[in-house]
Amino acid sequence: MNIRIVVKILILIALLSYLLSNINLEYTLFLFIKEYARIIFISAILVISGLIINDIVISFLERYAKKMEDKANEYIRLGYIFKYLVYSIIFLIILFLIQQNTSSLVVSLGLIGAAIAYALRVPILNMAGWLVILFSKNIKIGDRVKISNYGIGDIVGISTQHIYLSERDTNLEPTGRLLIVPNSIVFTESISNYTKRSPYVWDYLVVHFTLDSDVDKAKEIVLSSAEEVVGELMRKLYEKWKLNKYFKTKLFEKPFVRVGITRTSFYVKVFYITNVYEKPRVRSDIQYLILKKVKGEKDVKIAYPHVKAVVEWNKTS
């Protein structure tokens, strides 16, 4: 053993021996217990009661967590929150019993509470947002959402402080990035949930054709292409939804088109229903069929930016 440590231990023993020889420890301890016996007894009851309450509540939460595996983490986190809440209440009650001057205690607790609330305002707000998410059930893991000022993505995790999104670009293609969004956004930002009631959403494509193209053929090409890709799905959804009283808007059992004119072309806009998770693939498949069909027609042409020059001259002999 190091000689310095031995010397320090010997000095410590000497100091403690001198201290104990000059203080009547038993008498001092007796006076302390006598004066604070009531507070000690009540504090012991509170601590034991708190332990029992926590044990009962957490056992119930763990039982529900085993039954509902998809929400197991939520029940476990809720148990931790409840446990710390009980301990905080017990601490405040004991502090109230020890403090003789009630007004001083109130002022002290107020100042301490204000300081803690200011220092922890962001984590507290995120925790409050997590509780709103937990009990409102407006969003959950697996949902595809759009959060204003943040972006679009699929929710892959929800913690007590953050929402984790697998980011998608404006075309709903994966970017490979993980968006970490604070839970407090439930109070400050708008959230669009594309899969709350159903994963099926309306989408549309706009295809521009030259003004000299056959408009009827153009309509047929666009409409038939969408029909081949999503027609069967839309018919199945129509049969399912027409019996649902919550669908009060007009239902469509097949894609439909609208025609419009610009300064340099006319366009055909096709509307259809698709699964939001398959939206990029469906758009790609429809556009692929449109290009194939247009290529086989002589009087239908896709419009594109170009310049057409007209040259006139007089032929002289």
C-alpha cells in the first residue's frame, strides 16, 4: 500500500477519535430523534407508501405492456414518469414538514420551481408533447406524415423527447436521412397524417400535349394507362367504401381526367387513388405506359419546350 495513503488513514483515525471523545454522540443523537421523531415517523410512512404505490401501478403497467407489444415502450415510459412524480411529491411533503416557516417554504419552492422550469423548459415541453402524442393517438410509429417547416417522412420511432422520421423528398422517394424532430412541434406546427384513417390517398398526373395533337386520343391514352395500373385497386376500394357511412364525399370506381389549355399546349390531368407508400412507383408505371402508347401514335405528341423558326423568302428568277 502507498505510504501516503497509510499516513492519511492514520491522520483520519486520529481526528475522528478526538472528535468522538469531545462530543457526546449518543446524547446528541437522542436529542435529534426526540425533536424530529414525528417528522421521521411520517417521512418513513410516506416513503414506504410511495414504494408500495409505485410497485402496484408499475406492475399493472407491465401487465398491459405484455398484452400490447406494439405499445410496450409507452407503458414502460409512463411507469417511469409516475414513479418520479410520486418521489417528487413525497420529497415536497417532507420538505414542508421540516420547514417551520410556511411562507418561507412557499417562496423558496416558488423560486426553485421557476428556476427549474426555466432551465428545463425545452425538455418539459417535449415531454408534454410526448404525452399529447401518447394519449391523442393522432400519430404513431409507421405513419407517413408531413410536418410543416421540417419535411415528409415515415415515423420510425417516438421517444419522450423526439419523433424520428425516415425522410422522403418531395416526390416521396427515400433520402436515406433521419429527421429528428422535437415533440414540442405538436403545439407549434401543423402535421398532415397521410395514413391516419387509411393509407390510400388521391394523386394526379399532368401530361402536356402539342396543340395539333388529337385531344380524344390523348385523353384515352392517359386514362387507359392509369386504368391499367390502379383500376382494379380503385374498384375494390369502391366496393369497400360505398358501405361506409363515414365516406360522405362522392366515390369513384375508376380514374378520371380533366383537360386544360396553356399558351403553347393542352394538358390532360388524370386523378386516381393509390397507396401512399406506393405513390412513387405508381406514378412511374403510369408515365411509362403513357410514353409507350404515345410513341405508337402519329397524331399525338408530348409537348416540350422548343423554338420553331419560320423563314420566308421571295423566289426570284
